Amino acid sequence: MKVQLLIDGAPSKVTSSIAQAVAVGADGVFTFEGQHDVFLPLQTAAVGSDLELMTNVAIALPRSPLHLAHAAHDLQTYSQGRFRLGLGSQVRVHIEKRYGSRWDKPAKQMAEWIQATKAILDSWQSGAPLDFRGEYTQHRIMSPNFNPGPNEFGVPPVLLGALGPIMTRTAGQYADGLLVMPFCSRRHFAENTVPALKEGFDRAGRSGDNFSIIAQAMVAVGETDERIAAARNAVARLVSFYGSTPAYLPVLEIEGWADVHPELNALSKRGDFAAMRDLITDEMVDRIAVVGTPSQVAAEIGARFGAHSDEVCCYFPGYDPGPALTRQLVDCLHEVPDVGHHG
């Protein structure tokens, strides 16, 4: 199984973060749109390493598909064909109140953003006239002085991050791959994600053979019981944050923990993060995140996702496992058998 690691997007830390990913044997790196720009760090990685590169995710709706296409085209060139454009929708309050952008029907909007971005990239690649007409975005002009022309390394794939059934179905219908959200239990993936993805394939008349499913996991890894407990406690804080958000309720529902969501949501609005953490049990962390020694973590990731995915993005929220332990985990994950194509 391939391993992708998150790099620190802070300008002062990007270079060392990339170097560490190389040193521990990662196959690729990804950026998260948080405190820093999601695209700029990948230019550094593109020219300074041979790693695979991915935005995970770039928030799509506040950006024009044309902006997304230009960034993807150029990073594909910088990296000599090692870039994938991962997109996400975020949630309404952030789109409207943080980004100052429009939120209406997010799955439909995301479907258009994916189609429009791909239409622009394909127009540049093939030389065909650009003529995308949607409800939310239209792209019908591409003069030669704005057209970068064909990319010698091909058109970069466009992936979609999704959790709920409608957005997951949208990924199966329109995107080149699915980024499975890291707040995801084994049961949710098997009973909710996979069927929704198949429904998307069926709607599009696709087999799924050329579709990438990229697993993601919040990892609490350690060599001893003490270190595992400390890592689990760190990860539990993020589990409580995700659990407070209505968009992530389906995971709690399928595991029988829906009743904790209203409490988490109320506490989050008051900013009582310590009390939120106290509501998260070890069992909840163990089912939603992945916990244990490097070999145990690799075995659980393989069991949870391995029938459908041969790569995983690993997060270490709230703690640093260090290079030696990360290297052990990467080595163990590399031993998880590939499944080939897995639509």
C-alpha cells in the first residue's frame, strides 16, 4: 500500500517537512487547506523531490474552475506528471462566512466544478473549443493568449473528498477518484461509502476500473502502551471536533453514537473543548481513528480499506510520532498487499 503524508504548509517549515517525508520513505505528500495556501507548498515539493503530490483538499467553491485548472496544469508540469487535484466542498458556514462565497446545492455545485475544471483542462490538452454551460458556472471563451496549451505530462486527475452518500455518489459519477474522509469507521466505509460510490458509477455508466479510492486515516501510533495512550488522547480531540459537526453525523449514527452529537455540538459553540474531549471514549477513537503499534495500525488500515484501496493518507493530529516511528509505520504499510484496480 502506498503512503501519503501531510506536509506542514508554513513557509518556514515546508522544505524540512518535505525532506522528512522523503527520509521516512513516503510515496507522496499532500497539503491541507488550513492556515496556509494549499497549492504553494506543492511547488516546492515538485521541484525538490520525486514524491507524488496532492491537494487534500483545495476548497473548490470559492475558486473559479479556471483558477483550479491553471494551478493543476502548472503543478502537473512542475512535478513532471506527479500531481493530483483533490477538491472539497467544506460546509456552509465556512463557505459563506469565512470565504465569503456562495453555497446553494453543494453536491450539484461540486459536480459542476469538477466537470468545468476537467473541461478546461481537456480543452487545453486537445485544442477543442471550450464550451461548458452549467447552472452555477460557465466557461465559453479561451483565447490563445490565455491558453497554456497541452501539458506534456498529461491532464492531472481531479479527485473529490466526500463523506455523505450524495457527495460520495457525486465523486463516483464525475471525479477521477475519491478521497475518503478520515472520520470514517470500517462499518461506515463498507456500508455507506462503497454502495454510494457504486451508485455514482452506475449513474455515469462507468465501471470504476480507472477510478482511484484513496483511504485516509487519523493514526494514533506508538511503540508502547504509554505512547499509544498518549497518541489516542491527542487524536480524540480531533474526533470530538469532527463529531460536533452535523456533516459527520452519519459515522456516529452507524456506530450507535448519534446521541453524543448534540452535546458535542453545543459544547463546541461554547468553546468548551476539554468537555468535548471527555465525551469521546477509547472505543470511539479506536473505531473511527486507527490505533496501535505500527504493525497493528497497518493491519487495521488494510482490513478497513484494502479491498478497495491501495494507498492511504496518514494524519497524526495533535502529536508528532517522530521520524523513526513514522518510518516503521510506512514500512509496515508498504507490506499491505495491493489490490490492483478497485472500483
